[in-house]
Amino acid sequence: MSSEPDYLLGSLVGGVLLALLALAASVWRVGPDERLVVRRSGRVRAVTGPGLRFILPGLDRATRVPVRPLQAELWCRGATRAGAPVLIRGRATFRVSDPDRYATAPDLALDLACRAAEDVLRRSAASPAPAGGRALAAEVPETAGLTATDLEPLASAIPLQGRPSRHAIPEEGLWS
């Protein structure tokens, strides 16, 4: 049978553990290469920089946003000016230009930005003198809070019909 002091001691220990858990959930460490977007009731309450940050668990929702450039390797199909199908490999570099928009769907933001960059790569495959770098990146629209800073077509190849020869694509150079 439990006595009253044991019941009080158990409640006190439980309350202290609950308070420690709430404190641990409210402290966020933000690194030097990221920002923290804090939302309350769907509205942005703050965009904070590096350091220790406190949020109210249950009321606030925090999302880490990278400040460093994000790179993605792109693969897409396009067509030349003559209409021949071509496989294009490229690399895109993005930066977060709008932390609020990026934080609404961080997993989807890079995917949407890559699709926009692939569209630009497809159009560049049909141009007489394909550009690259910042000039090509300027054609990529801002998507989900991400802005393209660099877009390079790395390689392109016309797929072969039928059984490919082992000499059709060099082992080194085009896809390495």
C-alpha cells in the first residue's frame, strides 16, 4: 500500500522529468550555415541566425533552412534543333533566396527547383550556341524560395537505336 509521501515524491519526480523534456524540446541549436524559421499558427514569427534559440513546443513550429549553396545533379531528355533526341547531364547550384517560402516545404523545394532547371537545360540543347554558368542560371525562375546561381550542362549524348556498340560511348570523358 502506498503512503502519501511516496505519492508526492513520485509526482514531484514525474513533474521534474516532464519539465526537463519540455525544456529540451524548446532549445534549438542553429549552426553557422543555417537559419531557423519559426512559425506560430501558420505565420512566420521569426527567422533567426546562428546560436541557441528557444521555441515554445506545441505552439511554435521550427524549420532549419540551409544558407550554404545546394547542388544537384540533373539528368533529362531533350531534343536538338534538328529534332534528334538527346540525353542531357548537368549540375545546378541553388541558394535559398526566401527562407519563408523554402521552409513551407523544404523536401519539395529542391525537387521543384531541379525541374525548372531541367526545363532550361532542355531549351538550351536546342539553341545554336548553348550557354552555361550564370547566364543559363539566370533563365531559371525562382522556385519555392530557391534561386539558381549556376547551371552547367556537363554532357549530352544521342541515344542509339537498336543494339548499342561497345564503342558508342567512350568509357571515360562523356559520363565520367
